Amino acid sequence: MHGRLKVKTSEEQAEAKRLEREQKLKLYQSATQAVFQKRQAGELDESVLELTSQILGANPDFATLWNCRREVLQQLETQKSPEELAALVKAELGFLESCLRVNPKSYGTWHHRCWLLGRLPEPNWARELELCARFLEVDERNFHCWDYRRFVATQAAVPPAEELAFTDSLITRNFSNYSSWHYRSCLLPQLHPQPDSGPQGRLPEDVLLKELELVQNAFFTDPNDQSAWFYHRWLLGRADPQDALRCLHVSRDEACLTVSFSRPLLVGSRTEILLLMVDDSPLIVEWRTPDGRNRPSHVWLCDLPAASLNDQLPQHTFRVIWTAGDVQKECVLLKGRQEGWCRDSTTDEQLFRCELSVEKSTVLQSELESCKELQELEPENKWCLLTIILLMRALDPLLYEKETLQYFQTLKAVDPMRAAYLDDLRSKFLLENSVLKMEYAEVRVLHLAHKDLTVLCHLEQLLLVTHLDLSHNRLRTLPPALAALRCLEVKYPCLHPCHGRFFSSSSTSEVCPSHKEMCRTFHLEQVLQASDNAIESLDGVTNLPRLQELLLCNNRLQQPAALQPLASCPRLVLLNLQGNPLCQAMGILEHLAELLPSVSSILT
């Protein structure tokens, strides 16, 4: 048996490993305890560096110990000679490299290296760039290393053109380098700044064409890699919308002024201030959101004193000045009129897509044709299908509406795991199209029935809508933004021969020329139709001042408590709940009568 190695059994191996772990744990705990004791005693000397090196060398993510090392180094800076300090820094940099080899994605190690180099009088930035290149060869998606490289490039004042060339080399080696694509999106706006391009920046046409050629090579080479598709979306992304005061509405009945904006804002904050002028005189008012919550909102309103609605004068001029956006808008309330408004039209294509130049439109059209060619070769490529949809939306949402819906069906079949997201995106696009059609028809009626909607969005754009039909969709809830629909109402049928029905927003030919003016003088009654959905919550149906009829047939309302928000609607008189599960409960009518005493007619 001499000369033969003894093979340990599995039990012996497991026991040996257990004993080894226990020994390492004891050393780890004793070293950690010693460090904390020295720190508490104020003994910040080189022995603390030695102890923390033992621990951090095995576990670089112990953030507290990196803090200890910084305290020691700051202390030693006042005690060491320049030569000794240089040797100490060199040793520290070497130790950091060894920690990064243990864990290249250690937050504490990269942060400590930034801190250390930031304190040196003349750091060797070229060496740091080489270090980044070595680590990115190992893992080209190490975002910790990319962040550090951006820090080094900034400190060393590396020209953006050189960094762009670095991304070229990585992308050429591997198109699936998301971090390199992202870095390009940061560098190109610096190299080609454009006036009024917004914080993200946009590129001149010639640069854009070169980048599109590069990214097309990428997704024709590997159509299933998402990196190039995301960069492609950035290249063709829309410009950031400018601050705008979209709509101003004054109601004599509610003695209320409502205003909507291009972005959510918090009125009353240091930067967001609204000034109200009535007949060229300032008026101090308290602004609030439609749902009563003090949070950023697209829509804000205020109560108007009786003096500002004096019917003895022929008219009143209301002007709102938004100081942050340096914009203003005014509307006139004529004598005898119940409301007045002023708004920007959505048909100028500023709300839902960027304003395209002729050159940009040509580029988008060319990209659409290229993507369709690729889709013929790769019919089940989800990135290609989604990009086609987005390109058609950017070019002409109404012209491509039918084709877009067909592509959505194909995309859902190809990517069923994201069916819910695609349904919501489709709903968003359909609602945008409906608003555009309503604007073209110059009506305040919006029919969204039978559109298979799963979500409601852009409700702040519906401030002036007088009738909204949401029936026969797949809505699960009515969002709080619904409170922004201050004008939601339906007109009693007038006596004009063409009247007596609501006009569809899908065709301008259905609108009688006299209808728009004649119906404005008729009595108004607010009705919300949301039957035949999957609604489980009514949290969004709050503080609607004109709501008189609410139709909620065939939904999924389970408990009477779900109807509590309706108590905030003072004029609600008719509530239709037929076909909801809660209608099966014993004594439901008595319960609802107690919950909603002002509602005179509840149908179950």
C-alpha cells in the first residue's frame, strides 16, 4: 500500500470543508472585531490597513471597512513624507486591482479607487484607461467599469471623439455591447450639439444617417439582439416637448377655472408658480388638483370669487401666467355664457409625436422600408415588429392605423409573454388617434367603445370633452386622472333635424356645421358610460362636479365599499350597476342607499 494516495470519502471531504470554513469564519470575525476596536479607540494606523486587507481581499463588498481605510489614509497623509505617501498610494492601487479581480462589480472597490485618485495631485489617468480596457475585455457589460471609465475620461479631459472611437472598436468586435451603444448616445450630442435639442440631444441629419447605417448592420447581423434595437429607438426618438399651457377653461356654474399643462407640475413649489389675472388685475387664489391630492399633476384648478363672474359686464378676460415655463394663455367669458375656453389643438402633432422635418421624415420612411424588408426575412422577430409600429406612429398615426393594429396582432402572437404590455401600448395609441380625430372634427364628444382598451391615458388632453363613452372594453379600473374631465357632460337632444344622436369622432363628414354652435346653448347633463368592461375599482371617479348618470353595467364590482368614491360627486342621481357581482348580495339596495344617500335611482 506504500506510495498510494488515500482517497477521502465524501463524508471526510465534507467534514474537512466544514472545518476549513469554520476556521476562516473565526479569522474573519476576529479581524473584523479588531478593526472596530481600533477604530473606536482612535488607533488609525497601518495595522488597520493590514487587518482590513485580510477581510476585503476575500470580501470586497464590506463597505464599512472601506470607510475605515479612507479614515486611515487621511490620517497618514499628515504623518508620512511625500515619498512614503507615494509608496503607500501605489500599494493601495495594487490592492484595489486584486480586489477587483475577486469581484469586478464591487461598488465599494470602484468608489474607493475614485476617491483615492481624486486626492492625488497628478494621477496617471492613461494607466486608469488601460485598466478599464482590460476589465472590459473580460466583461464588456460591466457597468461599474463603464461608470469608472466615464469618470476617468472626464477627469483626464479625454476628447469625446477618442471615446467614440473606443466604442467603435468594441461594437465592431461584438454588436451585442449594450453599454457601448449607450455610451455613444452620451458622446454624440457632445460632438454635435444642436440648439434647442433638449437635454437628451438630437443629431444632425448627416450624422444620423451614418449612425443608422451602423445600427442597421448590427440588427441585420443579429436581429434578435436587443442592444442595437434600443439604440435605434434612441436615434429616431422624438424631441422633448416644450413647456406649454395647453388649455384654459372657465365655468360660471362651478365658479371654477381649470388649466392643463404639457407636463405634470407641482404648483406652489419654489419653481412652479401660477399667476391669475382677471381683467388685467391679479387675483390671489388657491390652486388644487382635481383629485384633491397635493402632488404633480397635468391639471390644476381654482375657485373664482363672485366678483370675477359679474354678469353686469359684457365680458371677463382670464389670463394664467406660468412663470416656470414663461408661457401664458387667456380666455374670455362673455356675458350670459356659462363657460369659456382657449386651447392648443392636438392636430399640430406636438402632443403625441415630434414635429418632423422633411429630411427626418425621409429618414424615417427609409427606416420603415428597411425594417419591413428585415421582417420578411425574420417574420417572428419581435424587435423588428415593434420598431415598425413605432416608425409608423412617428410618420403618420392615422394613415397607418389599420396596418399598425395588424402588426400588433402579429407581435402578440410572436411575444405572448408581453401581451399585457402590448395591449396597454395599443390602447395608448388608439386613444391618441381618437383624440386627433376628435380635434379634426372639432367636436367635444369622444367615443371609445368597442376598441378593446385595457388602459386609459392622456386624460389631461380631454379637459373639454363633454361626452365620453368607454363601454365594451377591457378596462379594470378608472384612473384618478379621470377627475381632470371637468366638462364631461352630455347634451339633451336638440330640435335641429341632424341632431338627436352623438357624433362619432371617426368621421368629419358626420358633423353638421350648425351643430357645434347650437348645442352649446342647451342644458348640460354629465354622463359617463363605462358598461361592459372588467372594472373592479372606482377610485378615479371622484370630485366630478357635473356627474349625474353613471352607467356601470356588466363589470366586476364585488363589494359596496368600491362605490365609496361616488359620494364625492354631488350631482349623481342615477347609478346603473346591473350585471355586477355585488348586485347578488342580500339587502344591497338598502346598503347602497345608505352609502350614497344623494343618488335617487340605483339600478341593480
